[in-house]
Amino acid sequence: MLNRTVGTREARESIAIAKDETSASTRERRNPPWSVAVALPALVIAVIALCALAPDWLSPYDPTDFDTDAILRPPSLAHWMGTDHFGRDVLSLVIHGARRSVLMGALAALLGAALGGAIGLVCGYFGGALDLVAMRFVDLWLSAPPILLAILIATALGPGFWSIILAVGGVGAPRYARLMRAQSLAVARRPFIEAARAIGVGDGAILLRHVLPHAFSALLVMATFGVADSILTGAALGFIGLDVVDDRPDWGFLTHQGRGYITVAWWFAAFPGFAVTALVMSVNLLGDALRDRLDPRLEAREPR
């Protein structure tokens, strides 16, 4: 009888291990770590990041040089993306505009994730009146059109790079608050949290050491998509003229400058717009791949 019990247990363990290996191999085939869907957007992001880090080395011309003899020239071997209404090389402007656009999107997403994540984490953990009041404000904030709120905030703060970051980051914060509240609610009721409280661990330590690490993967995925949203919203604000007008504007303001010449010089507005589109699509695709690898619910939905 003992041998039969041991044999049955070993058989069950073997079946469980086989199922885990099959599930892992299925996930690996479905989401290979370096598929084209991951490698291509990663390459685009790497190229744009390189442009943002070293624009002076990569641009063929100085974006501040005016050439009155080359005004609104079409794309050619001398100017791959043509020239603008001042005779400046559009490719050089796009390369130098990458730093401002990338920083704008990354910093705005970081601000929104930090602010909204902290609010959601605290409200979900403590609950009560704090949670009720804060979430009603979040609901009110989410009920308004995001782009309209961003325009109002940026206009109130005045045109400028940091004004757009504060506006876009503030508009995105409520989404992170909602996500982190849900994650905090789920983790705060688990037995190991109750055990930590029972042995005298403080609320701050529990939030930072236990709740936040369990919610971080969801926050990371949303922040990836938030970067894309922030880049797009920042470009929209730049397009309507809320960014600082200087010799190295962002892609949104370049598109704003080129819209008046769209019928005679399409390249002036088109190439900065293509750069925004390529970066936003690449970040979104990378976010999809990241979600597929970090979201445990996808494993539960796998066909058996």
C-alpha cells in the first residue's frame, strides 16, 4: 500500500511538472523574447534615443543655420528631408527635436506614475474616508477630456517645456491612481500582509516592502503606454503653439510650423509627424510585448 501511495504521488508530481513545462514552452513560443514584434520597435526606439542623446554628432547640419538660397527645397541627396521656410535642414531639426520630445514624454509619464501611483497605493491600503474622497476627485478628473485639461493647465502655467510636462503628467496621474488602488486593495488583504501587521511592521514599511513590489509590474506596463500617450499629447500641445518657440523645437511645434506650407512643401510637416508616429507606435508595441510577459492573467487564459 505504501509503495502504491508513493508511486501515485510521484506520478502526480511528474504530471504537474510536465504541465508546467508545456505551459512555459507554449508561452515561450507565443511570446519569444526577441521576435520581430519586439526587435523592430526596440530598434526604432534605440535609434531615436541615440538621436536624443547625441544630436550634434548625428545631424548633418546645424539646425540654427539659415540658408536663404535653400528655402523650402524638396528632399534631395543634400537634404534628405528637405528644408524649411528658413532654409534649415529638416532632418537636422527632427534629430535635434528628438531630445525635447523624448524627454517630454518620459518625464511626464514619470510624473504621472509617481503622483498617481502614490495616491492609489495609499488610498487602496488605508481605505476609509481618505479613499472615498480621493477617488471621487479622481473620477471627476477622469470625466473631463484629457487633451482639454492639458490645454487648460499648460495655458494657465504659460508656454514652456516644463509647463507641458506638468500638464501632461497631471492629466495622466488619475489613471495610475485607479490602477494602483486596485492593486493595493488586492495585496493588502492577503495573509502575509496581516502577518506583517501582527508582528508590528509599520504601514510605511508594508507599503514599500510588500505592496509596491507586488504592484510594480502592472505599474511598469501602464507607464510604458503612458510614455506613448505623453509623447502624443505633448506633440499635440506643441502643435497648437504651447511649447517654447526657440531654435530647437520639439516635433509637435515643427509640425505646427510646417502646416502653413503643407500644399507647397509637404515634407516640412510630414517628417516630424512621421517621427512622432514611429516613436508612439514603437513604444506601444513594446508595451504590448511587456504586458504579455508580465501579466499573469494571460497565462490563465492560455488554451489547455
